[in-house]
Amino acid sequence: MEIRVLQYFMAVARHENITKAAEELHLTQPTLSRQLSDLEDSCSCAGSARRS
């Protein structure tokens, strides 16, 4: 797990919106989503950061 990925997670939590967080981080939304998915996999916490 990298600090960079945790910063991505914090940006999403702060904005409560992946698209806005991606804009802030200068990433595309699919790239950010993939990073969050990888973070969930590494933490064995699938779905804990997502809302329906």
C-alpha cells in the first residue's frame, strides 16, 4: 500500500464524489476507480468505501 493511494482515498472521502476527486488529483475517473478497487483488494475490505 502506498501513501499516494491513501491520499486518493482521502480525496474521494473529502469530495464524496469520485469524479470531483479525480479532477482535483489530475487523474481520470477510471484510473482513480481502479486505484480504489486495488486498495479494497489489498485491505480485504471490498465494498466498504462504496455507496449504492
